[in-house]
Amino acid sequence: MEVILILAGIILLFAGVITVRAVRFRPYALPTALPGKVTVPKEKSADDLAAMIRCKTVSYADESLVDHREFIKFHNLLEERFPLMHQNCPLEKIGKTGLLYYWKGQISIEPLVLMAHYDVVPADEERWDRPPFAGLIEDGVLWGRGTLDTKGTLCAILEAAEHLLADGFVPSRDIYFSFAGDEETYGSSCADIVSWFEQRGICPAMVLDEGGAIVEKSFPGVTAPCAMVGIGEKGIAHVEGSMEGQGGHASTPPPHTLLGHLSKAVVRLESHPFPTEFTKPVAEMFDTLGRHASFLYKVMFANLWCFMPLLKLICRISGAELNAMMRTTCAVTQMEGSKAFNVLPPKARLGLNLRLLGSTDITAAVKYLKKVIKNDNIELQLLSGMNPSINSDTSCKEWETLKQVIHTTWPDALISPYLMMAASDSRHYCRITDRVYRFSAMKLSKDERAMIHGHNERIPLETLYKTVEFYVRLLKCTFT
């Protein structure tokens, strides 16, 4: 009986501790809203973006497929549509497609860098409801490849700058507008721009590129919209697994074919995912948004010291984005054998796409794959890759300024750091600053996010106007 009472007391004490911690797990104070209203050149913004969409700046890994005339057309369009920018902000053309505009401010140290890319992925035009490169506006919506990724952002940045230049505005510090036309193919233009900064000893105070957006239902137990700002991004590696054999006629197959061995390797890889790792971006996201969660979730997030195994289990079961934030992932995206039904291939291969998290670099990832596959006859070859980015500072004035601008523009949105899954050009800037933030200044539904690289990509004009408003506000308040 005494033992039972002791156990009951321990359980009650434990329950009391986690409950008190959950009750005290209150939201952080909101940023202070910035004063004043912002006007936006709405008709011009819509017309300019439509014209940008009509430039078919599709990038391909195979350079022979690229229509360079469309890229020149785009460059000429910028000069025509944004005359004040081209009169007041000298342009450097760097690398294959890099455009770097310089807007001189009151102080020439630690500038702001605003990024976007103007190349787009191909569009399967037959599967679109509207032509992807017509710049068509219907019912307040602009259709076209690149409206969300990221000509919409590029247009908003230039509209904001042109608008402020017309008012005679001078920024508090130097500003650079860094645009590349080969981001979708992991091109070198942005890296070349960063080298330009390095050679001149210029260290940006803040870099802002595409990334998270204002989204809903993005976090367990949180119903409010959330502005997700990437403070780090996963690395990426493309690995080929191959195996060779005798080949021959399919009528007399061996007990295990080459594709059979590779399939077994795939099953092992999917059954033995990489271990979980709690990185800074994810920890700060849980700490920020967990405070706004419903109480049961708050109990877990306020007490990760004891509920971490449960969180890991939830992440693994749920899969998708939450799981990808907690571990390096390996997706089997290709498998190839014979081109004929009745021929055993002399060689078979599979393609792996890895997204590397935290301390797992390329070398460690390939080593883990070999350990899991347990088949020395399968050769693993790294085709390309980059390690995870460094994590950006969230204790600096630049981070606070960015939060202020977001809060003022979307006052109903919670603001949180997060880990970006995809690779962006901004990773190159991590060579020269630890204040790189990834935020696509748009409120996007789940369906709209699915349009990025998909069919029927389009942007409501009100979303575009809000993005211009965001950049006008950011340019006006930066570092003041």
C-alpha cells in the first residue's frame, strides 16, 4: 500500500510539473506595429508583372534548350518599365544571368540585399487551364508561370523601389537588389554575385530571399495564420546507386535480379530513416508556435524534455513536412533497368534525392546509406550536392525589423522561424553573413503553394499588392 501511495504521489507531482510548465508557456510579445500607411501603385504593378510573365525565361540544365532571347527581352523590359531604378541604381551584370542593382543610401556599410530569381521552370502548357506565358488577368487573378516563383517577388521589389524613388526617398543604408536567372537549375550566377561582394569586402546586414510564406494550419494545434521565416535550409545531394550483372534472357532469370537487389535496398532505406535531429530553426519554431497551440499540444511542446520521443513518433507517422524538419530524408526518385520486357539488364540503377539536415553532411549521408543497404555490390556515386546552410541570427535588430514589417503588413499572423526544405540561391550568401532570411512575402493557401512548379500557377492581384506594400515598408524602415 505504501509503495502505491509513493507511486501515486510521484505521478501527481509529475502531472503537476508538466501542467504548470504548460500554463506558463505563454506567447511572446508581438512586435510593435510601424506607424503610417503605405500606398501601392496597383495598376502599374499588375501590368508590369503581366509583362514579365510574357517573357518566357525558362531555364534548363541543358543550356542548348535555353532561349536566351527571352532573357534579353526580360532585361530590356526592366529598363523600360522601371526608368527611375535604371537612372538612380547602377546595374552590374555578373556571371551568366546575374543582375545586381545598387541603391546608394545615407550610410555605405552593412547594406540590405533583396533577392529574387527571374528564371522559371518549364510548363506543360496542355495541362494548364490558361496559357502559362500569356500574362492573362481574369477576375482579379494573374495567371502565369513565375507569378509565385519568383517574378511576383521581383516585380514587387522593383515596384516598391520605383515608387519610393519617385517620392525622392533615400534609404538609411545602401541597398542591393540581387536577381539571378538560373536559380531553378542550381546555376552559378548568385554565387558569382556573392563573390563580387567578397572581393569588395562588403558584408550585408541582412539578406532576404524567397522561402516561407503566410500559411494556415502549418503547425499542430495552431489555428492562426503563421508567417514562416526560414533561418536555415537543408542541404541537398543526388546519389546514384547502381549494380552490374551478366544480363541475358528474361526466360531464365537468377533468383534475384539486379532490380530485385536494388528494390531490397529501397525497402531497407525506407524502413530505416535517418535519425532525428533537433536543429536551431526547428527548436525555435516549436518554442514560438508551441506557445499558441491548444492546451494538450502545449503540454507536449512545453515539456519536450520528457515528450521528445512522442514528438519524434508523431513526426515519423505524419511524414511530409513535419517529418522532414526533424531528419535527413532520402527519396527514391528514379529506377532504371532494361528497355525491353524480355531482357535482363547488364546494369540497373536508382536515383536518390537526399535533403540533409543539421550535422549530416554529404560524406556522413553516403556513409549512412551504405550502412543501411548492406550490399557491397551496389555502388553509390555522388552526382552533386551541397551541405546544409548555417543558421541565421534571431537575436539581432535586423530580425526584429523584419518581424515588425511582417506584423504591420499582416497583423493577424504569428511570426516564427522555421527550416526551409528546398534549396535557394540565398545559401550562397551564408559565406558572408549569418543574417540570411527566407520569406516569400505572400499569404498563400495550400492550393496556391501546390501551384509552385505545378500547373495553373497564378496570383490574386490583392496578394501582389500586399507584397509590394511589404517591400515599401521594409525599404522605408530598414535600420532606422
